[in-house]
Amino acid sequence: MRSTISPGASLDAPAAVAGPIIGLLWLIVDGGGFAEFVAVSVLAAVTALWWSAIGGSDPS
């Protein structure tokens, strides 16, 4: 059975994992509710993906 996940998506997964971690930290510091956790998690994940996209794949 072949995977339906594209190679680019699997490389972006570590950046997206940072979203909920940052959301939990924000929840602890700010004491917000579930909606705030979801909003911060999505914003952090999108920002991490965007940051890796503009950084490119050239490590030098």
C-alpha cells in the first residue's frame, strides 16, 4: 500500500508539531481557554511552515 502523503508534507511535519507545543505554553502563561489554545496553535504552526518555506532548502 502506497502512502498518500507527499514527500514535502512529511518534511513540513516537524514545523507543524511546534504549533500545539507553543499553544500549550501560551495557555499556561496566559491562562486562556480552548478557543485561544486552538487559535495560537494554528497561528504558530502556520508561522513555522511559512518560516521554513521562506528559508528554503539551502542550509548555507
